[in-house]
Amino acid sequence: LLTNVGFHETHRRMRSTELILQKLRPHTHKKKNVFLHSILIIFFFITNILYLTQIKIKLVSATDKAFDVLGFTAEGMIGVYKLTGAIMHYGNMKFKQKQREEQAEPDGTEGKAAYLMGLNSADLLKGLCHPRAKIGNEYVTKGQSVDQVYYSIGALAKSVYEKMFNWMVVRINQSLDTKQHRQYFIGVLDIAGFEIFDFNTFEQLCINFTNEKLQQFFNHHMFVLEQEEYKKEGIDWEFIDFGMDLQACIDLIEQPLGIMSILEEECMFPKASDQTFKAKLYDNHLGKTKILQKPRVVKGKAEAHFALAHYAGTVDYNISGWLVKNKDPLNETVVGLYQKSSLKLLSHLFSNYAGTEGAEKSGGKGTKKKGSSFQTVSALHRENLNKLMTNLKTTHPHFVRCLIPNESKTPGIMDNCLVMHQLRCNGVLEGIRICSKGFPNRILYGYFKQRYRILNASAIPEGQLIENKKSAEKLLGSLDIDHTQYKVVHTKVFFKAVLLGTLEEMQDDQLTRILTRIQAYAHGLLMRVEYQKLERVRGEDAAIRARHFNGC
């Protein structure tokens, strides 16, 4: 979901150990040529570089082996390596402003990315600095400023990475597919943590919005559905409002006339700007909700244009460049070069892309190929997020909450205030409260009877047809436990947090006694058999001695 969002917005102190960094250390001469590592350079997309000595060659070998096991061809694997290296070299490309002109020109290091992508270096530079643009009904060559070129490079690198990532996911799933009908699945959802930096922009809004939705799912499951089940099962329960509803913030971001809706609307107007977006945002929401606020002016802190009160804290956002980021335009001249690349993987990834020219050629008056219609980053993000939430709602989730002990990423340091803040914001403390007050464990009657009958089998007479609920009541009533710690209701037995653990210990003790007795019986049987063998041998020996004695 978040692979594309924030691709080249890596946090300063984050260490990346993905494929990009693994491939910094080639282990064959062939790959050394592929990555052009005769000169080690700093890549700007990765802001915290690991020394090569920290990257074990075993990781590289393991990655190669994984490619082979999953059925990737040698050509496909080398294609992934080349594009990974090219993305890194993209981040290292430098441009400078021409004197007395608003025009960018290359400043060296531009040939490596072109070589890895199977492109002509001169054509790539021309496409970056002088792309073709449609003015009216004609196409003209348009000069780009340094900032425009850098943004174009970032968008192109992000697009290549996203398409390559998705292509690999499809290939891996095809290799792992058993072709058998399946009714159930086990999925693992790993999400990026909530982000509050000194400078927060569009990428942080997307990530934090995702966290709001997933936290709301957690809250709803833990606090609302849990208490609704108590009511449905007939437990005498007074509904508790834990104050963990995040819907107001979610609505402000995703609903019609919300932040993303206004942003998408502004992207449709050619004369719209960041300032018009800010004005509409203020007109619609400032003073009408406590969620959206004016940011505080803090000396030495980056400028912010609005603040949002998220569940994890208030975040100040800077909206500079949001319209461009949301449109996420690709340099179609360079994309055209990708489609004709000698690197088969790159040309395949962009084979279905149809820009303005491609749409006109294929469909006459602006008709585009399927899948190429204009869709903003925010709209696509919401669409994918809604699909994820729909999928999650059909599952039986289990949650693992991860906490960071300190913000300096230093071992051995525990920031108590930070940890408590996370426990409070993530709903962990409230979850503990509802577990202590409620009945976190529940078992269907049939399974309870089957599992715990061993504790007192005489409580449920053999041969009598007794319904499971009645059997559970009889069994529980016969045990020496605190009978206020459970509820026998419509379809299940509900237990307080400690009692089920007590029953498990009692079951373990009973099983230990039974197994010890069985082992004693078995040991006694074996010893008796052995004794009988010894008795037979002794009897035979006595008979032999008697014959010898009589014969003498």
C-alpha cells in the first residue's frame, strides 16, 4: 500500500536493508560491471548509508538463491538488479542552472543510469531537460528548470520502483500458487508507524491517514464489537465509551469536501496552486472542527500551513508542492524511451502506459488505453486502502502492537514518557481496562465439554444425552473455582482473564496425574513380564540341575 508513497522521502536516521543496499556489494565480476562500482558514490535517495562491510555477502547469495527458487529467469533477475542500480544512480544525478537562463543542464554522472536501463545517454538527458509538451494542438520542446528536472527524476524513479515491485509480487504469487481451491488464508499486515517529523508533507499525511484507519479498525474490534458481543450473548453489561473513536479525523481527510477531496478538486484546475488549496481548506474547515487547526509558529521550526489533531498527536503539515505530488506527472518523453529500451524488463513494465501522445494515437480524440486514465495519488491511495479495510473486515484479526523505546534509535535507553504515550494512543491501556472488566476469553460449549471434561468426568454421566450448555454448567459447578469469574450464556462460556489460565493449569495437572498412572501401569506390566521370563528361566535351570543330579 505504501510502497509508492514516500519512496524518496526516507527519514534521515532510518537504516534501509532492502534489496537496494544488499546489491551495493557485488559478489561476481559480472555483477560488478552491472552496478558500475569501480567508483563508490553516495546515493541521495538513501540518506543513511551503510558501510559495505556491514552488508554480509550471505544476504546477496540468499537473494540470488531466492530468485532461483521462485522461478525467476536469469534475464529477469539481472533486469531487477540493473533497475535497482539505475534507481540509485538516478538519485545521484546532478544538474545545474544555465547562466542567465531558467534552464537545467547536466553536471556529470548521468551516463550510468542510462547504461543500466538500456537507454542512450544523450536521449535520456534530452528527455529530462527538454521534454516534449503539448501546447494546444501541437507538441513543442520545453526547457526545464533544475527543480523541475529533479522532481521529474524522482517521479520516474518512483514509478520504475513501483512497477518493478508489483511485477515481482505477481511473479512470486504465481510461483507459490498451488492451483488448489482454498477457503481460508493467513495474512500478515505490517504497517509503517505514525510519523511526526519537524517537516511533514503529503507523504506523511498519507501514512498517518492509513494509521488512523487501521487504529480505528483496532479500536472498533477491541472496544465496540467486544461489548456488542456481550450484549448479544446476554451478559449483563453497561456499555463503556473509552473515547477512542477516530471517525472525525478520518472523515475530515477522506469525506467529500475533506482534505483529499479538496486537493483532488484543485488538481483538476490548471490555475490552481498551493495557496488556493490552502484557502479552500481554511474556508471549509478552519474554526468548524477541532481536528484542523492553525499551526503554531515555533522559532527554528520549518514553516507549516495547517495542523491536524491525530490520535497520536498534533501534526503540522507543509503543503508546498502538494498539487504536483498528487498529480504525480511522469515525463512522457522519458517514458517513451523506456518503452523502447533494450532492457526487456523495463520495456515490459511500461508497455501498457499511454500518455497524451499514446492516447491520441490509439483512440483518436483523447481516448486512452485501459488503466491509463488520470488518477491522483490520493485517490489511488484511498481506493487501495478501502480494499484493504474491506478485506480486513472479513477476517478474524490478532494484533501485535510494536513500541519504540526512544526516538534516538539507541540501544539500552527507555523513554518512559514516550512509551506511555504510545500505550495510551494505541489503545493498549484501554484494551487492558476492558480485559480486566470484561470477559476476554470465550469458548463454545461443545469444545469446552470436549477439552475440560477430563477435570471431572463423573460430573457428566456416560450414556446420558445432555445438551452441551447443561454439560458445561454441571462441569463448571463441580470444580473448585471462583464461580463469579465466568458467565454461561447463549452459545459460549465467557471467562475473566485469569480463570481460563487456571483451568488450563488444572487440566495440565490432571493430565500429568493420568499419564503418570498410565506410565506406572505400563512400567509394572513390563516388569511383571520380565519377572515371568526370569521365573521360567530359573525353573528350567532347576530342572536341568535335577536331571544331572539324578543321572549322577
